[in-house]
Amino acid sequence: MNLKSKIAIQGIRGSFHHQVASQYFGEDIVLNECLSFVEIPELINQGLVDGAVMAIENSLAGSILPNYALIDEYNLQIKGEVHLPIHHHLMGLENQTISDIREVWSHPMAILQCRKFFRAHPHIKLVEESDTAEVAKRIQEQQLEGIAAIASKKAASIYKLNIIENKIQTREQNYTRFFILKKKGETLNKTHLVNKASIRFVTKHQTGSLVDVLTVFSKLNMSLSKIQSLPIIDKPWNYAFFADVIFEDHELFKKAIESVREKTSDVKILGEYEQSKRKHHVESK
């Protein structure tokens, strides 16, 4: 008897995290719904779930820095990534129109990605909530007139809401990148080619130390697709760097890391995985 994988997500059924979990692991999974990202690491490390999905950055709103800190603090392992095209839709009860809507409730990231749309509707008050799909569910359950949600078509379908306006995000090409997470040292059933890694390093306190690290990868023809600094909590004015490295030869990557170790005070490999392929034409449901 095959047991269904338990996957932790931020949000509930119908959320973008739910969509990524279904896309990566398949529909035959058990969701552990969390209304906060901070709940996820404990579930992973206590073995209460088999894996998790966590948003890490958006092409419009930028990086979600607290999630980098969570991955580092709880020593989680990145096992994969998914770039999901995000299409936000405004939805409410049947027969509601844009003129009927007094307030829109949604996750702050969703609101941020739709700011231009709401500038044209100044009568609408924007209210931050913990999850896009949870608001959609609440509107239906409580029959909230004059209230709308920003959520996916999947959420509108699940919670039987009317889509008032389609694709209200500021830009058509709007992506959120999600990490697939696991407890350090454990594996997931799904395996891939390894051609990308996420690392954390702390440079030495000397001029040119960051350049020295970047030069290592440059000389070996490896691309750094992202580099992000984050303050070290217990060391004021000291920063750790989080970087994504794309490579073709894994042995060459290991060689690069050994060289980086000599030029830094600390290096941690957060995960090695297959680089995801963006699909510009795919609708987020």
C-alpha cells in the first residue's frame, strides 16, 4: 500500500502553493495547510511532512528575505525549484461588479503585484490577509457582499466565486519562484538532473573579498543567476550572501566550492537540484 506524500504549503487549497505542490508531486498528495511560512520548518524537521513548498521570490515584488533566513536557520535542504506564472484575478460573489466592491482582501504580495490596477479604482480599500485562497473561501462561506479577493482561477473554481476582472497583475509576465524543501540529508522520491545549486557564504573582512568569490565561478564559466545579501542577526553590520549557481559539470562545481571555502569565512550548500524551465504560456489556475 502506497502512502500519499504529506506536503506542507503556505495557504490552503486553491493557493498558488497548492498549484506548485500538485505540479511537482502530482495530485495524489495530502496537503498540510499553513497560514504562516514560519510553521513550515518545524513540520519538516519534526518529520510531520515529507516535503514542503515555499515561495522565495517574485519577478515584480522581489525576494522574500525572511524565507531565506528560515531555510538557513532551520538547516533545510532545497531539492528543487518551480517558476510559476502568476495570474491574479479579482473575484467575489455572483452578480458582484467592480462598482459593488468596497474592499479587497488578499496576501500583501498579491496586493503589491496588482497596485497599478487599484490605482484606477481609488474607492477600493486594500486589506492585507494571510492567504489568497483563504479569503476566497471566507467570502463564499460568509456570503460577504462588497468584498473581493485576489486569487487564482483554481481558487475561484474551488470556492465557486465569480471572476470580476481577469489578470489584474501589473505585468503579464509575472513569475513566482518556489523552492521544494526537505529535511537536511533526506531525499524526495522525485529525482532530477543536477545543474543548479543554492549556496550561502560569508566573506572575509578584507577589500575585494566578494569579487574574489565571484571570480572563482567566472573563471570556471559558471553563471550566478542570483546573488542576495542578508544581515547576520547576531553580528550587526555583517552580511551573508545567498547565491544561485548554474553549472554543467557537477565535479567542476565541487571544485569551485572548495576554492570558495578558501576565500570565505563560511560556506553552506543549501541545495543542489535541476534548474526549472519557465513556461511563459502556462496559465496559473
